[in-house]
Amino acid sequence: MANPSNPLIVQSDKSVLLEVDNPLYEDARDSLARFAELVKSPEYVHTYRVTPLSLWNAAAMGMTPNEVIAALEEFAKYPIPSNISREIVDYMSRYGMLSLYKEGPDLLLLCEDEDLAEEIWASKKVKDFLIERMDEVTIRVDPDQRGFLKHALIEIGHPVEDIAGYVEGEHMPFEIRDTTLEGKDWALRAYQEDAVAIFHAGGGVKGGSGVVVLPCGAGKTMVGIGAMHKLQTSTIILCPNVIAVRQWIAELLDKTTLRPEDVGEYTGDNKQIRPVTVATYQILTWRKSREDKFPHFQLFEARNWGLIIYDEVHLLPAPVFRVTAAIQATRRLGLTATLVREDEKEEDVFSLIGPKRFDMPWKLLEDQGWIATAICYEIRLELPDDMRRTYALAEDRKKYRIAAENLKKIDIIKELIKHHENDNILVIGMYLDQLKIIADEVGAPLITGKTHNDERQRLYNAFREGEEKILIVSKVANFALDLPDANVAIQVSGTFGSRQEEAQRLGRILRPKTDGSFARFYSLITKDTRDMDFAAKRQLFLTEQGYQYVIASGDERIWETPPESFFH
């Protein structure tokens, strides 16, 4: 109950303030993460917001309104405003008030009461997908519009529990190996098995669609393999790039009894359609012109698929969302490190892929040794005098690039590389001109979107083997890059405050280190500019996951301080 020494202030506008300098801070933060979204995180007080979507995700994961209210009361400094408890009950109770189910050939929408059925029947957004009233609470709907109906209903504030079941797809039997091809013992970790079991739900209609949220390096691919093994069905796996496609194929062949002829690559380079087919989002969304159809969407009809896995589901392009709306009878598993979408279309993921089914806090995995202990530094630099006037007179949209390309960052990069001469370093940015200058200055290879896949693979292998200690990488390194020995990342520029990008970049260095050493993530920021504004937004993600975040100026040489000294 309310206690002045507690860290939370719950406000009537559904915002929640959390005091950082409080002994209960970490417990309160981990509790809030289950049903609220972090909005901002300055030094002393973090702001969360309880939203309909965050509550529906909590309900889908099995939380009750009473558990949410009890969690707020446990950490609240003052009594919770009465409207908050009512709204939590109201929003969470909506999850399950509508359900879709099959009866023979018909798809039916069951409403909890007649008033709700009247509201749905009268809604202009929904009416195109409805066919007829069967009785006071049951509406027959168009089975071909199952996804579009779910999307329209969530837009009017009514999430649907879809228990209409799934097609089984072609049978594709295989086993998970006890040892890898190299002879190493292997098995799913306990939390990966939990994620698979919750997604599968015993094969019943309550399972089969939804999102599993796990940090980079925690084995999301293994969760996908576990789900495939449970279902034993033909599967499409969609990935953000060709490197990710080939990593999935390598893992499938290494960890399962699937044969090379069972697994196909569907990319710009190869168009193999096999019982397990791994494709890129890019090839699916390619077309000759904006007026043309998407020719590669035929992949979805090429076989009787029983499962579609969406790797990095938060990146799902709009055309793939649309085709996903049309294939709701196929089981769907989304995998991601963060559900944050920069276009704020998280509701699309919820309605078309499914709700969040499993989430594992990064710090908990770190404590258990599954991912490396990381410390994050923000090093703030002055803008050189000769650039200040250019910056001041620039248009708003050009200001960030000027600040991000601050040449003083190169001196700091050199200092950091010298300090970490025995480490494996990734320098990551978004502006190619800036990255070329850095690559020339430090004498390291540069990998961009234009680097051929074979050359990328050669450089990644050289890095893994220790022949290259430094790689300069563009945004191509944000996703599905498996470099287990990388332990230092230096971020010089990013995508306008993207939290999802911050998650991916930090994830590049989170594979556990054989010597138990810290992973270090440096962000180089230009003070008092748009660069600093966007950095504050990206910092939200790190704070949300509980990372130690140290801010210093360049002349403080913060990298020389042992990281242990920053931990309480």
C-alpha cells in the first residue's frame, strides 16, 4: 500500500513517475515493464505510461487487472487515483470480450453481450467485414477478411481473442539434435523452452500466434527452431537480410536433423522453395514499379505452410503486414528484441501477428550468464568553432547530420581503439561519408549495404577468427549479425533516436564472453545539438532494460575508469 518511502507516483492521466534514487527502483522498474511503456528517462525520475495496448499485452500474457493494480499499489508513494484502477479493469476486461471461432465452414465473432454486438454491428470501420447477425451476440464474418477484421476492431478499441484455429500445413518431421555437427552438446535453455511452450499452448486454439521478446544474443532463433519442432510442419521464415537468412539455414542444419534439401533460400541470389523456406523481407516487397503487384508474394501460396516465423518482427514492412492479414489461418510467430516500432504501429503487430506471449528481462538473462554484462557510456563532445555557424544556420533536417558528423569524434575513436587494442571492436554509424573517413583514419575495413554478400561474409569470418580486430559498419550491422567475440561497440551516428536500433546495436556485443569480461557500448554525441536530443530518445531503451549508463565529456577519459566502479 501507499508509503512515502516508495518510488512510484501514479497519476490520473495514466502516467507513472519512478524515482531512480530509491532502494526499490529496480524491483519497481521490472514490475512496471510487464504492463506499462517507458516514455522518458532523465537522471532522477523516469516516466511510464499505462496504455490500452500495454494492458492488452499484459492480459494476453496472463496478468489480471487485480495483479496490475496490486503491482502499482506495492510501490506507490501515494494512494492510486480511483480512475486508474477503473480504467485498468475496463481496458483489460476488453481482452476476451470478443472472440473469433470456427463452426463448420463459418467464421463467427462472439460478443460478450448484446450491447457490444450492437456497437460492433453499427461500426462503419468494421461493417465491410461482417456478413449477418446469427443471434443477439454472434455475428458471421467473412473468413477471408479475418486479419482485416481484427485490425479494424483493435482500431476501435476492441482487441479480439482469435481461437478460430489454424491449418496444419504439410507434415515436415524432424528432430532436434543432442549434439551439433561439431559434436558439442546442445539443448534448448529453460527460458527458450518456456517461450516455445507458451506460444504452442499444447497445440490448442489458444496458442499458435504471438510475439516472443528476447534480447539479441539470447537465442531467438532457437525459440523459432523449438516452435518448428513442436509443430512438425512446413515453415516460411522471414528475415531482414541475406546474412540473417544464411545464419538461420546454418543453425537449422547444425541443430536439427533437417537435410540441406529440406531447407531453401529465397533471396535475390536464390529462389528455392522447399519444406522450410527462409526469405528476406526485401525480396517479398520487391516490384518493378509502384503500380505493379508484388510478384514474390506467390511464395505464400507455393505450399501448404503450417507456420510463418517473422524474425525482427518490429521491422515488418507494410506490404507484408497486408499479406499477413490475409493468411490468419496460418500459425504466426514473431521474434524481436523490442516491440517498439518507430512508426508507432505496434497495434498492427498485436492484431495481425498476435499479442506478446513471452518476455524476458535483459538484466535477468545477464544475471544468469546467458548474455554479457554490459556498461553503456555517452561521451559528449563540443562542436568545433568552425562548424557552429554552419549548424546554427542549417535547416532543421540538416542539423542532425552536421552534429553527428562532428570531426572531434574521430579523435575519441582513436583514443578508444588504443585503449581497447586487445578487444574486438565494431564502429557503427549511418552516414557513409563519415564511415569512410573513419575507416581511412583507423585503417580498418568498411562494410556497407554496397559490400557484396561474399565480401561481407569474408570480413565477418576474419573478425571471428581474430584476423581483423576492428570493423567499421553501417546500418547493415543492425540486424542478425552473429559476431560472438565483439565486446566493444562505438556508435558515431544513429537513426534519429530509434530505440529499436539501439537494441540491435547493443545486442551486437551481448554474447557471453568466455572470460566473463564486460561488454562496452560507447555513444559519441555532440553536446547541445540535435545529436543530443536524439541520443536521449535512444537512451530510453537502455534505461528500460536496466543498463548502467554513464555520461561524461571527452576530456574526462571515462573509458580508463574500471567499469566495476560504476556498479553499486
